[in-house]
Amino acid sequence: MSDKTVTLTEFTAASDIETFAAAMDYLRENPGTTLIVPPGTYHITSDLAKNAMHSVMTGEWGRNPQSIMFNPKYKYTRSISFDGQRGTRMIADGAVFMIEGFMEPVSLINCEDVEVRGFTIDHLRKPYSRGTIRNLQPADEKGERECIIEFDEECPVYEKSPLTLRYIFYDPDTGRNLYLGLHHYTFVDPYHLKAKLGNHPALHDGVLFYTVHSFHSRPGILIENAKNIRLTDVTIHSQPGMGIVGNRSEDVLISGLKVIPSEGHHMSTDTDATHFTSMKGLLRFENCVFDGQGDDFTNVHSYYQAVIGREEGNTCLACNSLCK
């Protein structure tokens, strides 16, 4: 354990996100401190996060909001931020960070010798929507099958909600994905679409339809400009973007990570479960489980540039290793 231990209950504020902010400030001012987060569900939200989700879902940010959300100028909420900390730990066994809205829940940035353990990230309103195939009709002359997609009560959609960025059909009878297209749909009301699907021999009433509403945005956990970071027994059930992103960091150990759907669901993150760029030292995964992510379980990229000329001031001209 670290030199000093405090519990989250020692910090009081008007909301859970403000309570964590006060605790993070204390850890920043007291290097080598361990924060104990008692088991339970913590409601993590902000007006900015809720407005972001609303802008995506209503179609205000277009059919593909990635150009707005995956942009250096994008304004977003950083919830639990370890920015500037040294030698601190957060032990949160049994803690669930229930996120409302679209945000970056945990930020391990500009920090060193930091360990986090035991928490789960999930969303009050999932960043994806789930529906059920109803009233499936026989294939027409084009080989298409008309049906109704009935969305769950907790995930209504809008007429202009992005609905075809990435989707899957899941057969609960077999536990398998069915690979077919959503050829056309008409919005009926927030809980129903009239749709035409490609044909598949296993397609039937009761097949589930999952669709995301955004691609790349903020990750569930960001590791950036950090050194000697340890994540242990962390679970990510959902995120409107990637699960963990690491940039320009050194020596990261991830043990017991689970990027998996929550109970009764079959989708986790919208895109990659984990993604790393320009890392140094050791990057290690131990005893991790990945399931239901929208893309790769991991990408690890390194970039190599050659300096080919000096410009004015502190600027140089560079090219990647493929330059001739």
C-alpha cells in the first residue's frame, strides 16, 4: 500500500463526479496516497456529457458524428482524472461507474507510478441501441424480408439518429451473429422501425438488432504521457468509442481487464477494445477477456519519422519510414 490511505467517504460534494474531483485533487497534492472507493454504484454525469449524447442521438451532429467527436477541438467531460499525480493508487473493488452521457470516464494522463483497480464502467443509457425483429415477412422478389424492429424501452431512437454506422444481428437461440444487411428502414416512432433486411436461412422473429450511434470519440480510459501505469481487474461494459487508448506512454501493465458486454447484452465498446500508439518500454496484457467490441481487441502502432530538414525556430520537416 502507499504511504497514506484515504477513503472516498472523506470527500463530500453535491454529486459523485464532484466527489471524485475532490478526491483526485487530494491525491494530486499528496503523492503516494491510496484512495479506497467503497463498493457501490456511482452516478457519473455532467450537462456537457448529456448534451453530447443528445446531439448524437437527435442527429444534430449528422449521420456520422465522428467528425465532431474525434476532433482536437471537441469539448468533452473528463470525469476521474489522475492528471499530475505521482505514486497514487485507486482501489475500487466492486465500484461501478455508471455513466450518463458521452464522456471520458477515467483519464490517466501526465502521471507516473499510478495504479487503478477493481472498478467497472457502464452506461445508464447504453451508447448503442438494441431492438428485436418482429413480424418478419417472407422474402420478396429481390430477396429482401420486411419486418419491424422494436427497440427496448430504455433505448428509444429519433428520426435522425445514426442507425447504420455499425450493427449486428444476434440470434439468442444459437448465440451466433447473423451476417446480413439492413437494406432500408423507415422511422415509425421512437421504438419502431419498418425495415427491409437481407435474407438469411437462420433469420426469424426474436433475433436481436444492435446498432451503435458513433464511431471514434473519447475512450473509456485514456493513458497519455504517463509512465509506470498498472490497471488491474478493470471491466468496461460499454463506451461510445474505444475502451482503452494509450498514447505516448511508457511501461503499462494491464491485468485482468474485461471488455465485455453487461449481463444480457451482446455488445461492448463501439470500436476497438484497446488501442495504443507510440508507446515505450513494456506494454503487457495478462489474463484479459474481450467480447462484443465493435472492432479489434487491440491495435498497437509505432510511428517512425526521419528528420529531413530544419525549418524556422523549433520546427523541423519529417517524413515517415516509407518516404523515398
